[in-house]
Amino acid sequence: MMPAPSADSAADSDAIRALNARLAAVSSAGDLKRWLELFTDEMVLLPPLPAGQSALAGKEALAAWAQ
């Protein structure tokens, strides 16, 4: 049996939902600078990505991919 979610789990879920909403809003607005600010320098974006690309690592790689 799975343990009941803790208050921290609920807070984490709420924070993730809020971040996803901010990502969607700045993406819809086409604001690349604000979109990139929502990621850390150590970010890793996993597939699905273009064919032959396994992952994007680092904000610089993300910026190049997004342009």
C-alpha cells in the first residue's frame, strides 16, 4: 500500500503546477528571455526532442535549441 501524500508533497505539486503555468504563459507570449529565466544553469531537458538528440544539458544548450 502506498503512503498518504504528505503536506510537502502537496506543496511540491502546487509549486510544479505554478511553474508549468508560468512556463506556458511566457512561451505563449514568445518571451524567450523570461522563459529561459525559469530554468537553472544545470537544467537537463529529456526527450522527446528532434531525432538523434538524446538530451539538452545546460541553459546555453536550451537557449540555442529554442531559437
